[in-house]
Amino acid sequence: EGSNFSTPWRSFREKVAANAREGFPVDAELLTWAKQIHSMWEDVAPLRSMTQVKVLTRQSSVEDLGDFCLFAYASSLFLIFRHELEPKHLQDLKDIMGWTEWPLDFSESSGWPAYWRMAPVHMEKMFQRGDLSFSLEDPWGREEQHLPTPSVEEAEAALMQWMETSRSLSRPQPFSAQQLAHHVSQRLLRLLVAGHHMGSSIEPYTMLKTALENANLDLEVQFHGQRHPTVTMACTVFGFCHENKELSDWMRKWEWKHSWEDDYEWMRDQWPEALEGLAAVLKSDSFFSRVQLVVCGGPAWFCTMLRAVKAVPMLLYFAWPMVPHIPPSLRPQFLLQIQTLAQATSPPAVMVVANWILAAQFALQVRLPTPVQRVHGLYTQQQHSPVPAPNGNHRIMFSRLGVWTGGSGPALLELLWSFFYEENEKRHFPYEPVFLSVRVRAVATIFDVTYEEMSQFYACVYWPWDVMMMLFNELYTMLVPLFVPDKQWVVTSMLWALKHSTQNWWHIRAKNVRSTLPSADGPDADFPVPEPWIDDAEHRGMEQAAYWYSLTDFEQFPHLTRFRSFAELMEQLPALRTEEVTEGMRKFNEETLASSLDFYRWAAAALLKT
């Protein structure tokens, strides 16, 4: 709207918005108007839609749209579908809005209805049922309310009943420091922390160390194998600077160069060679040969191989699925190894997962009831201490927008800059964005940031691109106020990534993780919750995505601020009650930490009992 567009667009928008607020009731006059718009612009709409992309990325001017309003044309398609229930109009809506090409269409930040919240639900229900019965049930404007919203208690009860266990997966029995001391008699513990990811190595180590604080136990600790996010982080950030060239070379040969670029095809023929090589490395090192406990942070195949050549108690921490990138034909044998290891008692092994999607995968894939513990990130040793920008503004960190936005990233940055600029023009708006890991023109960005520097941001806008992310929990533990998009928005971007890209949402990407052990008790058709992975087939997966995203920390943690549009985010920043939010986060951290320490003290006793 404005000088570049004709007046009728405003009138049409106001009429559409009023109709949407009432739940899209039948309106013959509005339908006639929608058909006129559709007829007038149908031939040029695809080309003008592409022009809008160029306008959003500042490659074309608004005048180049030639009075075409994409959101108005999209409204005409949705309204015609609502009245006539002809599926073709839904497909045309999907195509004209570019939902296949981009995970964002920016309509949510306009005065028009956000049809990506509605139309995909109608499409999936239509393909699921084979008819239009869902659209006939009058769900208009409330489509997202028809998607599942399970509680943790419901999901946990269903899994426990299916596995016929009475032991809670998430609520450990109280286990005091005195009880732990009764089980531990040694005074020195040589501990190896091994794995490919720093986060999934340092988290279980820190929790185990905290649980052992009153056990009068000296720890001799070495970290090895961690390459992500950087190979030097264990040393430069956490002070674990032990180096074993032979083990590093082994990891580079068998793990590092394979796990992101391709499948572990070498496993078909070279497993014995890798096994012998690892055994030789451990035998040749004095610390490795005398180690008494291993904390293994993955990948799972590495943990099982390590346990095969070094029979010591092991805590296996899973912040990653069991068989990602392993050739599908080999996955059952690795699942069998994991199942066998979990059932070992001499020496013992304890497994723990970091989210409910992994708990469900363990249940379905290896029939194991596996404890679930949140990530605490105590190792950051930081607390929210905001430092303003030189101009006095509050600095807002936007976390890794470039990772999940695809081609829409530059357009999103332009939109955010515009919003911040306009808010500053309208009123006193002492906030400025700082973008983490974005490489676009002269944008203010940061690539290497310490935990201390993270704690100094006033708040963080965090967009999830997997079912769990260590950085989110680290920021939460630091008490940095967090803004996250609402559930349906993330579900939409999740499905876009799973179906139209090869990146992100690794935990739940079926191609990477799907596999189960054959069962003599029959098929898994009675599995009580949706499958814990989603494939790339069109027009299905929304209910699965909504179910599992409901159980993530992004939805379960309290005291988060959720926004349904970037325009709403601009309103929420000044309304943030920082002290109230951080105090609520602090209390939640204390409560969940007490429960987690019960688990880790129990695990330590099980692993170290004399």
C-alpha cells in the first residue's frame, strides 16, 4: 500500500482481514471480488511473484511490481478455495507464494492473513483422508489448532506402557551424595571423554563431575576426538589440551572426513581394519591403557567400537541419533550392538538421551527405555550481564539466520533492517540487531563469540533448525532472555527443510536415521506415538512434526517469549520484563538441575560401584 499501489488493495485487505477474524465465513460479495482479482492478474502473477523476490532482496524497485500485490492475489486463491473447495487453487497458492523455493513468504509480518498457517493443513488432510472432509468441518482460520500438542507426560506414559516398564524416563528417583559415596571407594578416577562433538562431550562430563563433587574423588581427565565446532575448542576454551596424534589420525581417517560429506561406506569392508587400528592406539598410550571410566559422546558406532576394544564402564551420552549416515543395509547390526551394550552389566554401561525424539527412537529401534535429561550447559560458567552497544542501545543477538533461511536469508535481513529502522523513526527504540554467522554485505555480524560475550547480549532471537541445539540450552542456563518463533512457524520451516533441502533437522530426517531391529513379536504398527522421523514425501508429515516439536525444549521450557511475526517481535522487545523472565529461568534451572543430578549420581554409582 502507498504511492506505488492503487487504493483498492487497502479496501480489499481490510475486507479480507475482517473476514479472517470471523473465521472466513461464506461471503458472496468477497468471493466475487476475489474472482475479479484472480481473473485480472492470473496471466502475469507468476512473473510478478518473481519480481517481488527481487524487490525483497533490493534487486528491483517497488515500481517494478506494476501495481501487483502478491498477498492480495494469494488471498483471492484462498478465498476461492474456501468457497468452491477446488484443490487446484491450493496448489496455485503454494506455487505463487514460492513455498517450495523458500521457507518464508513474509506474509505473517503484513496486514494480510498468513495462508502458510492454513493452506498446508488443508492439503495434508486432503491427501491423508482422500477427500475434502476436513475442509468441510469448518476449521477455517483455526487450522493449526487441529495439529497435535502432546505433553511430555502423555508421550512418556505411552512409551513406558509400550515397553512395559514402570521406571520413569525423565523423573529419576532421589539419589543423594551420601548414597553415591557409599558406592565409591577409590580416590583416583582416570576418565576418558571421547566423541566427535564438543557439546555432547562436555555436557555429560560436567554433569558427572558435578555429581561427584562430594565423593572425595580426584579426577584425571583427558578429552579426545572432538572436532565440532572446532578441533581446538577442548583446549582453548576448557583447558583439556592432551594430544594423541595416533588417535587424532584414526579419527580423521574413519570419522571426520565421512560423517558430513557422505555415508560411512567404508564400514562394509573395512570395519575390522578400523577396529584393529583403534585397539592398537589405545594399547600404545599409558593413559588409555589405564583408564577406568569412559564418557562417550558419539557417534554411537564409535562408542560401541571403543567399548569392544576397551572393556571399562561407559556412560554413553546421546545428543545425536544412533545410525545417521550409516548405510541403510548396515544399520540393523549397529542397532544390535547398541542394544547389547545397553544391557551389559560387567563392566556396566549407562545410556542417556538429551531429548524425547531420541527416547522414542531408542524405544522403536532397539526396544530400550532410555533416560531423558535436558542439557544444562553448566560449563559456560556465565550469567546474563548485558553490555549495551557504544550508542547505548540494547544489543539483540539473532542466531544463525543463514543456516535455515536458504535463499530467503537476504530478504529476511532486509526486512529486519527495515523494521528496526522504521521503529527508530517512529519512537525511541533502543535496540539493535547483531547477527551471528551471517555473510551478507555490510551486516553487523559475529563469527567467533565466547560464552562471556554471549552472556552480554540483552536478549537472543533464536530460530530452531533441529529438535535440540546446545547453544539454546547454554543461553537458557546463562539466563539470556530468549525469543523464539511460535510452534506452527517452526513446523512449517522444518517441513520445508526436510522436503526441499538436504540441510538441518538431522535428528528427525528419515533418510539419515530410519531403521529398526526386526522383532519376533510382530510389526511395530502398534507403536503408540508417531514415528520419530519424517521423510521427504509431499503432503505428509505435518502432524508428526507438530507432535515432536511440541516435546522439544523450545516448546517445553517456560519463560520464553514466542512471536508469530517479525512485526510482533518489534512490539515484544520493549515489553520484555527482563528481571521477571530471568528469575523464572533461574528457578526452572535450579529445579531441573536437582533432578538431573539425582540421575547422574545414580549413574556414577552404577558405573563405579565396588
